[in-house]
Amino acid sequence: MLLLICILLASVVSFAVMGWLQKRRSNALEARACEMNMRFSAEDPFDVPQRYAPFTVIGSGHSARASNVTYGRIDGWAVRAFDFRYEVGHGTRRETRRYGIVLVETDHPFPNLLMWHDRDAQWAPLPAQRLGGRIAPWSFRGDEGLAAALAGFCREIAERGVSVQVRQSVLMFSQPVRDRKVPYLRLLGQVGRLIARLKDDPLGSAPATDEAPEPASLASPARNHSHRVVENRPGM
């Protein structure tokens, strides 16, 4: 009985500490969002798992959840950055996979493209496996020209294992995280600088890497998404 009471107390303390750490991180993210003239919600005001389900990372696994959402506009384009997790398997074989994600809703109709980074190949969802093309540290399927351009644009974030997906006018950058910390703020800053370059050159004339891409088929089209950003600050 004493052992069970000790285990129960330890569990309560552990959950309390985890809750406090999460709250502290949310407060820090909210403060940073204000500094960037953006908004923040600890919960998901956009229903990310449903709204962006056609994207490979978002639509994979089950029990998908977005949290700690920073959102607003950078150079006129709607941007949403958040912690994201989903589960694969069931019961004792269940695993949680975590990503820091930045979504950019542009005003340009890009070709469809999926670029999956080698660093995350072991945990790649089924749609990101056996891709036909190859450029730098990414395997890809979709438009070759856009793949070459983004490979040039994304040199700064390539070392962080970031995968990229483009569906119509929406770009998604996903960074795998192997611990419970999901540091999307640095990725958001890097994507912010990338946006300025993309606006100057929407189709991309950045130099490709030394390795030329192989032919690949186009991805299937996705349904169109709204470019509206919530104007009223959501409740915490």
C-alpha cells in the first residue's frame, strides 16, 4: 500500500511539473509572437488536422494534434507555426512522432511537390517513401523545376532535417523532433527570410545543387484552402 501511495504521489508531481513546463513554454512563445507582431494561441484555432489533412505529415497516423500556434502575416502572406504530433501503431507498439511546422499561404499557384529529408527517412510516412526524384539531401516527387529552386532557397534550413511540401499555393516546412521540445521559432525566423526571397522570385531562379534531380511524376492536386487569418485573438 505504501508503495502504491508513493507511485501515485510521484505521478501527480510528474504531471504537475510537466504542466508547469508546458505553461512556461507557452508564455515564452506568446511573448515572442508579440515581439514579431504576430498572435499566439496555446490551442489550435485553425483545426489543423482537418484543414491541412492533404499534407503528408498532417494526414499521417492518428490522434493528430497541433498546439502552441503562432500566426499572422509576414510580407503579406499568412503564416502559421505550431507544435505538431501524431501517433502511429496501437497498444504497446504505439509511438508518438513530433514536428515543428511552419505553413505559408502564398498568393502564387505553385506546382505540387513533396521533398523529404534524408535525416527523417527512417520515420517517413508511407506517401514519403520510395519517391522518384533526388536532389541534395532530399528525395522528392513533383515538379522538378520547383524542387531545384527550393533546394537552392532552403540551403539555410537543410542541415536541420527540414522536409518541404507544396500543394497549390501553400508551402509547408516540417522539422522532425526526437525529444519533447519542438523548437519551431528558429525555423519560423528562417522561413520568414525565405518568404522575402520567394516574393521577389516566385518561381525560383536560385541555383540548384550540384546533383541534378531525376524525373518524377506530379503529385495529385489538393483542394483549395482559404487564405484568411483569424482576426480576433482566440481564447487561451
